[in-house]
Amino acid sequence: MIAIDPKPSRLFSARWPFIVVAILATHTTAMIMAVTIFVRHHNNDVIPDFYDKAVHWDQIKAAQQHDAATHPNDQDAMP
């Protein structure tokens, strides 16, 4: 039978707090970087009246297709 020492080694007991701090620091750095990226780039902005546009998407697309079919040379008819 292998005897297991119930008392952890001094090196292991002194290392684990640094591991916890390193993991927390890594997570904090990653979250700060993510927030910085999302705030800096404006392609993630909120779309005004998004819910209303989503609810009426079928009607908007049908109107756009009708306008495109009615005015094939008009560039403003296509989005």
C-alpha cells in the first residue's frame, strides 16, 4: 500500500494563492479588452426601432421588392 502524506508540501501550499490571483487577473484583463473593443467599434450599436422593424420585416421586404419591380432603374428603391 502506498502511504499518502496528508500534509501538503510547502511549495504547493505557497503556490496556490498566486494561481488564483493569476486566473483572476487574466479574466479581468480579458473583460477589459472585450469592453474596450465593443466600445471602440461602432458596428455593435443599437438599431433604433429594432423590434418594430423585426415585427414588420415581411411587409418591408414585400414593399422593397414591389418598388424594385416597379422601378427597375431607380437606385433609391433598393436598400
